Amino acid sequence: MNGYWKKLCRVNLTDRTWKEEPIEEATLDLLIGGTALGAKILLEETAPKIDPLSPENKLIFAIGCMQACPNFPGNAKWSVVTKSPLTGSVADSAGTGGWAPAFKKCGYDALIIEGKADKPTWLYITDNNVEFRDADELWGLDSVDASLKIKEILGDKRVNALNIGTAGEIMNPIANITCDGHSFAGRGGTGAVMGSKNLKAIASWGTQQCEIADLEGAKAFAKEVFVNLHEATKDVGGTPSVMVGMEEIGDSPIRYWRGDVWHKGAETIGTPRYTEFLNVKPMPCLNCPIGCHRHIHLDLSGGEGELTGNGPEYETLGTMGSGLCIDDLEAISLANEMANRAGVDTISLGSYIGFLIECYEATLITAEEIGMVPKFGDRETLLFLSEKLIKNEGIGEIFKKGIRGAAAHIGGDAPLLTVEVKNMDLPAHDPRAVFANYPNYATTPRGACHERGDTQAIATGLVYPEVGLEETPDRFSVDEAAPVAVVSQDGALMFNCLTICKFMVKFAGMTISELMHGLELILGKEIDPYELFRVGERSQNLQRLLNVRDGMDRKDDTAPAKLFIPAAVGGRAFQAPTHEEFDKMLDDYYDLRGWDRNGIPTAEKLEEIGLGDFVKYLP
Ligand code: SF4
């Protein structure tokens, strides 16, 4: 079978053993790999309702077939699937960096981590081999220093490593897994699960070439596409370049989802000022023609030294900038650096701070309890609270179970102020600006997420003519919301099954037809676009089954109260659905998915999409 080793590596940390196991060809045909493969393994190998931080939970890293072509643009992507300590649902996350192609060359398509090490440990995976190493030198290091230390220990700067920062070590439920110090698998606390297993890092370096149908043809095609994508994006300023436009259409959160407009602030923190003020250089992942990651260099005010590292992405600008009304790029960059090094999700971090300020303004919590007088637009609020929340210290302690835990602790009306779904804080895209995000956020298995559905991109021009999406939908249409949510979820999940960075398509303009041609050269068979998107649908269903097995259903597919209040001015003025319209969007979504009106996949649907073997997991 071209494009795969048809093999996974299973590591047991409890007894420090590992072995190779076959992956059936039929499984890879059906699921391709990545997130769908990870969900299948989690479903089959874990019991319902396990504690996410117990040794019974598993961490499954899976890649697809794109890594088999050594230079395919965007193929540094990898998926990780586990049970989330934040949401209790499936955690399906993805990162980039350079690990995935290096891991593929070790001779594997997936890695299962099980058990728990009795002391801090890291793994070094090479050609069909796994070494268990003591992590005494690494434990306590932040994600950037740990990455550098691993390269130093191995004496090889090329080696790629996944690791957790200090937040993962203390099992902060919003901890990330980091790759090479600049790419983060966030949202849902995968880093906390890794920390619970005493696993600090996984370094990989392989040298083997997996068999593919037309190696030379694929490499030549990849090179041609790379040049075109680079040409199309070389003057684009990374994700901060969307800040002004997103605020204009009302998509950015403002004042923890209570504000309507923030034009001047968006101009102050978005490009082009971002690029000039932070002395930005692009920082590409391996095989990336875009380089959306921003490397920044800044002399700090007050002669307090310099800051060199990863610049804040749009999501961070959204939750810490517009979300907190802070137009101080230096402060946002410092908080971002703190979070990146500790390995913490900046979306939730910014959201927690906004929530605390709002609770203080509503007199639900005192300055003494918070440790300061928190204010919107205030640099000190951002920096002081970031540190506390990252370390789960002081006021940060009440967030050990996420925002719902904090709201329950604060009491009163605090739960009504949260903006989350399944305990996952909303990303920096307001559903009132793109209605398709109501059903999308409500039904994303890992909780509210812009990465498992590109609805805002579709609402602003991304089309998939290969599967019938030829026109930009009306972003305020209740009737069009569910169909857009479905196609955008299937597309986004498909990218994470192939494990290719979706920015190749979304940002740089690679067409689905080009992607299919690349796949044909790798796999040696004809690709049908609808079948390709169906892989995303299978992934969505497998993840839904994991949640349903743990008792989740329609009652968990919600929308926060604030998102039913329309704005008075700005790009989404007077727009918000009623609760009845939200229910209709959800009904439409379930109908299109072939689920019942309680959000449970039907046996007929599972059979229809080739998942008949999974009917046994239905309640
Ligand atoms: S577009 Fe960004 S995330 Fe994607 S591979 Fe390139 S640098 Fe990495």
C-alpha cells in the first residue's frame, strides 16, 4: 500500500516496553490516518468515562500519507487524540513544526502512548527503535529550552521534538504539546495528559523512505506547488494580517464578548503596525511555503531588555487584545511569550482574564480574591493574571477545572457570564458575525473551535467547488448555517486526517484539485473529492461516538447566553439568532449529519459511511 508503513508503534510507559503492530490496510483506506485513526484507536482501546489524567487514558499521535512525499507543502502536520481533562470529551488537536515527516521516516504511521512512567521520562524514536531516557535534565524546563536541550543532548540540531512546558508538568487543563518551540497543539489540555504520564518529550529522527506510487513525480509536483504558494503569500503578514478585517466584519471578540467595535485598537495591534513594531520575520515550519508563524524581536520599554521569540497569532490578538481591549503590543507579546514557554493555550488564557474582569465589575468577586484590581485595557492586569493562571497559583487555582470550575467557585451569576461550549472557551471568532459558527461550535466534539470548521473562512470567500461549494454563503443566514458548518467541518477534519496544514488551502490558495493530484501521485489511485471529504465526516462521527459513549448529547451542544444579544453598531449590527433559530440550526445540522434529534449518530448513517463496525458503540 503506497504512502504508508501500515505500522504503529505502541509504547507502554509503566513497564518501559514498546512494540510494533500492524495497521490494517482497510483502516487506512477508510480513515486515511491522523485524527480519524486516533479517534478509532481511542474508541476501541479505552473504557467509557475514564479519568483523563489516569494511566488508563491514552495519547495517540497519528499522521497520514502526505508525509510519505518528503517535500509536500504543509506536510509537517501531526494529530494527537486523547480524552480531555478540560472538557471530558475527546481532545483532538494538531500541531506542525517538523516532527511529522521525521516520525514518518522512523517507519511508523502512528504512536500510542499508554500507562504512566514512574519518573520523568522522554522518548527518542529512530528507525524502528524507541529509547526510554530519564528526563531529569528536562523536567522543569520551559517548552523552548526543553526543545533546545534535547538537540544539545543528542548533538543534532535537526532532531524534531514534541514536548510539554511547565504547565503540562503541573497538569494545567489548558496545557499544550509544543513542537520545536514554535508550534502548539492547543485546546483541550493534551499537554496535561502528557504530564500526567510523566512524559516530558518525544524526539524523532528517521531516515527511511516510505514507498509511494510516483516518488519523483510527487516531489516535482510538490516543488511546483511550493513555488506557487510562496509567490501567492510572500507579502502576507501571517495571521495578524486578518485582525483589522475580522474586527470590521464583527468577528473579533471585544471586551469579553460584550463590546461591538474596536477599530482603532485593531489597527494598532494588527498588520501593518504589528510587522513594524515587532520587527517581524516569517518563521516557517518544515516544508512550508507560507511561514505564517511570526518571529519577533523587540527592545522592551523602560530598558528592560529584549524579547525575541514567537509573535502572537490572530487568536491571541483576539482574546488578549480586542477581548481585553488592550492595544499594547508589547504587553500582549510578553503574555504570549509567557504562555508559549509554559505551554499554555492563549485562547483560554485571554478568555479567563476577560471573565475575571467581568466578574469583578459585576461585584461577584473582590480585588482581594483576585490579587489586584483588574481592568479592561490594562497591561498589568494581563501580565499579573497570565502568570497566576499559567501556574494555577493564587486566583489561578480556581481554574484547575477550567472556566466552568471557576464560575462555580465564584457563584452567583458567574456561570451566565462564561463564553464556552463544553468548558472550551470560544476562539476569537464571534458566531454573530458568521451564523454557521453556532452549529459548528455547538457540535465540535472537542468544544467550541474554529479549527475543526473553517466557517469564517468560507463566509469570507473560501470555496470548495470540487464538492459543490461554489459561492460564498450569506453569513447571517439561519438556513445556510448548518450546511456550511457540515462542509467546513468535513474539510477541516479531512486536512487533519491527511495531516497537512490547512493554511495551504485556506491561506495560500492551493485547490482541492491540486491536493487530490498530489494524493494520486502518492497513493497511485484516483481520488474522488466527495470521498475525500467523507473521511472528515467519518472522523466527526467517530469523535461523536466517543462523546456519546460518555453521556454527551444535544444538551451539551449549546451556545453561550451573550451570543444571543445583537450589537448596536459595527460589522454585525442587529444580527443575532433567537433561541428558536439556534434550535433550528441544530436540528438542520443533525438532519444533515444523519443523526437523531438528540444528536446521536444513527446505525443507518454509520453503515452508509462505512462505519458499520462501530454501531456497537451506540447507546
Ligand atoms: S502555514 Fe503556518 S502553521 Fe502551516 S505549516 Fe506554515 S508556518 Fe506552519
